[in-house]
Amino acid sequence: MNGLQPATIRSYKRIRCLPLGARGTILPQRLGLAQERVRWYRVPGDPPTTTTTTTTTTTTTTTIASSKSDIPILRYVTRRGLGDDDETVRPSPHVAVPLNSAITNLTPISIERREAPIRRLLRAIDRRQDVAIWRYFSFVAAIMMLRLSASDFTSIIHSLRPRRYTSLRSRHYLDDNHEARLTPSSISYEEFRRRLQVVTKGMQASGHSLGISEYTHLLDCARAGRDTEMAEKLWNQMARDGITPDTWAYNTYMAAMCGTASTDREQRLSDHNLTLRTQNSENARDTALAIYKRMIERGITPNSMTFDILMLAVARMGDFTSIYRTLKEIWGVDVAALSNPETPESMQPLMRPDSPLYPSPHTLTAVAAVFGSNNDIETAIRIIDHLTRRYTIPITITAWVTLLNWTYVFTRPPATLPKFSVINLWRIMTSAPYKVKPTLEMYDYLVRSLIGRQMLPDAEIMINRGLRVFARQIARATTASTALEAALDGFPQNNATYDVMHDLRRDVALARREAYRGRSIIKRWVELLCLGKGMRPEHARIRVPNVVRKMRYFLGGTLVYVTPTGYVELMLGGRESWRAISIRRRKRPWTPLGTGAKEVDYLD
């Protein structure tokens, strides 16, 4: 009647009331909750007693009665309210109770309680608080350097990461006038290098020697600063210490000596550049091949990053025959077959995803930089598309920015690519299956290209889309400023630490300067629209006044534009007056349009 089947339950059957899969989780969860409040231990041999409770200001001890004298009595001790030496409210450690190995079959391990300054230092490293790490280390180095162990020094060295000191994001700060500023990369790297030297010398003075992990990290720091002198000294020191480098050490050393995808990315590959590099003994190809040869002779297995750096180094000397052979032998990419539509593509991967030679997103960036600098954007797109479909790896923003940058560069005078190449790449990038969300810097390439081709209606459409991205930048800057003001309100009574305030100020500086750069980019778009090179006469009479009326916020105090019979200079007022910052590193800053790389750390 009710659609249910009859069921018979026997008396000796057990009914499980817990949900499926909860058998092994309910008890650990209850024990976990109990351990937050009490600490349990067993004391064998205690006689049974009645339940008694003794309360003091800091310790509560409860004895639970037992009916059998041979069963260990269950006791627990709780602690409350004892503040640590560097925290406002933190439970103090419990009294150590020796374990009975006859019952537990466990060997007690003694845990040394470190000094308070060292605990603060290690806690800052665990929380990745850059300012606190160096402050606490400076204090520890002054009074108790010898108390630091080798593992402590290793943690300190690894906490000094290049991205936290030399990247574009980490170099932002707010000055005394609350204006967003940017520390020059040279100054930031010198301070970073000085701190590395202080820690390494302190480690050696304490009687600890550097290992392969420390040397590899220091080589990576030299790579980030393009410091070949430091990399060479570290490599020689490793040989004197008798340390055998591994794959990662060889990769970082090769990258430090030969460069990465971000090295010389604004220079085209030409006969003139090749001649200069040969005369200046900057033969990255020979250096990389020599390092790779020593690596193979020692029996070190290379990985995909090894061949990424090799391709970048070989391409800077124009040896594309070796690059074609590397792509075919390592990843099975036949460049000649990809350019022939009649040749079927082999989509079977040559290796498993757990292979060290399996390509990575960095491989796609290397391919974009190698073929982009050689004015072969079409081949770069084909190889990247083939690799991403064959090995199921995503195309990162870094690879797209590299392709877009080189496409725009080679469409500028002296142009070697058709002018429509930028818009074609844009359509590929933003359509299925990639559907990339462009950044404002990526819009900059397209808008400048469209204005240069005098496609003003299309340029205005892209400018409107770029304005939406700029609006999000303004919103992020406003949110960051609001968070900083809330933290400053009542500081330090609101329990906000100086490290938190430092991070908030850095976020505000980054967001404000990002919005300021966005405003500078859009200002250049508007100036190019008003400049009107090669435009019709009605452009200065009709289009320019409309542009000035709509985009006055970005123009500043003065605007000069050309008419068929002269030029017009508009004084827009002091309220809108502001000075734009440099957007590109141009070879000829006085020209309206230039080529080169953005001030964005996509490739750091």
C-alpha cells in the first residue's frame, strides 16, 4: 500500500546509527574537542578514591573514582589564563608527565623549550611576516646568535625570498605624505643581498655549513637580481665545500648565468644585436651548453625547466636549429609538420604527467619568448596551442602577454608584421577555448594598434572596455584605503600589530599606484585620439571636442592637438592638473609611440 518492502530485523543484528563514512571521524572529532579543554594522562597503580575537586587560580585537578584498583586512574589537568611572554592571552605549557613504557610501549622524547626571542622569530617565519622576521633576527643575532641551530638558519635563509623584496609588488610603499612610491629595483636588490650576506655569515660563524638547499636558494636570489658575479662565487664555493649540485641547483645556476624569459625581452633578435653579444662575450648559448654538458657528465637528470632555459639561451644567439631539434626530441613537436595543414598531428603524449620532462606553463612562456623575439609569432602560437592540447597544460597570462608584446613591437616601424596581427591575436586570445580576461596593459597594446591604423570607432569601443577594468582598479584602491583607515583608527588599542599595518600600507601603495598607472595609460589613449595624425579635417572639429568632454578626467591641466591649419592649446584648469607616470621604457621617449616592455612583473 505504501510502496515499501517489508523488512525483518533479527535480535542479534546491530543497527548502525552513524552516517556512512563517519565511523572513523566521530571519535577523533570528540577527542579533538576534549583536548582543547583538558589534557588526559593515565597514572597506573593509584587506589580508587571518591570524586574530589581542588580549585586554584591556575590549575584544576579532578580525580575520577574507579571500582577496580588494577585499572589506571584517569586524570586531567587544565590551565587557564597564563599569558605567554609575547602574546596577550595564550595557554602556558602543561606540566610534563613521564610515560610508563610498560603500558604505552613508547619512548619519551624530551622537547627543548626555546628562548622567547627565538620563538618569536620562528613564529614570524611560519606566518611569513617579512618585517617581523628581520626585526626578530636582528635582535637574536645581537644577543644569542649561537643559540640558533642549523635548521633555524635554513628557515631564515629560505624566508628571504626574492619575490618579497625585489618584485614590483614588494617595492611599493607609502611616503610621509601618504603618496604611493616605488623603490628602484637596484636599491631593493642591494638591501636584499646585504641581508643574505648577514645571515649566511652568521650561519658560518656559528659553526654551521651551508648545504645544497641553502646554496640553491642563494643561486635563485642571484638569478632574480641578474647578478652573475654572485652566482659564479656561490658555484665555486659549492665546489670547494664538496657539495654535489642537483637538478634544481644546475637549473638556477644556468638561469642566473644565461637569463630567463624576462631578460632582454624588449630587444629584437637582429644581426646587429647578435654581433654586439658576440663581441661583448655574452654568448649565452656556449655558457648554457657548457653547464648542461657538465650536468650530464655528472649523471644529473635534467627536467623540463632545464630545456626551457636552454632554448632561451640558444635563441639569443639565433641557433633555431637546436631549438627545433629540442622540441622534437623532448616533447615530440615537429615544427615543420605543424606549419603544414595536410600533415596529421600526433596528439599522444611522449611521457606521463609525473615525468620530470613533462612540459609546464613555464615551457609555453619560453616558447613565446623564443619565437616572439625572432618575429615568428605564428609559429609560437602553433607550438603553444599544440603543447597545451597534447599535454593538457594551461596557457598563462604570462605567455599571452609575451605574445601580445612581441606582436605589437613588430607591427611598429620598421614593421615586419602586418598591422592587423595584433587584432588577430586578440581575437584568438579572447575567444573559445581560451577566453582570456584581458588586463589594462593588454588593452593598451590593442588600443594603440587600432589608433595607429586609424580605426577610431573600434578604438573607442576598446577604450570603453578598458575603462571598466580601470573602474575595478579604483574600487580596489578604495577598499585598501578603507581597510588602512579602519586599522589606524584606535591603533594600537585595536590589537593591530606593526606587521599588519606594514602589509596594509603596502597594499594601499600598490593599489593606488596601479590605479595611477591605469590613469596614465588611458591619458595616453586620449592624447593619441586628439593628436589625429593623418586624420580627416573634421576629426579636429567634431571628434576631438567630444573626446575632451567625455575624457577630461584623464587629460590633466593642458591639452594640445593639431588642426589642418595649426594647433589648439586648451587650458583645462588646475583642479584636473596632474602628471602622468612613465608607462613604457621607450628607446625615444620624445616620440608619441614607442616599443618595449611594460612595467609589470608578469615574467619575474
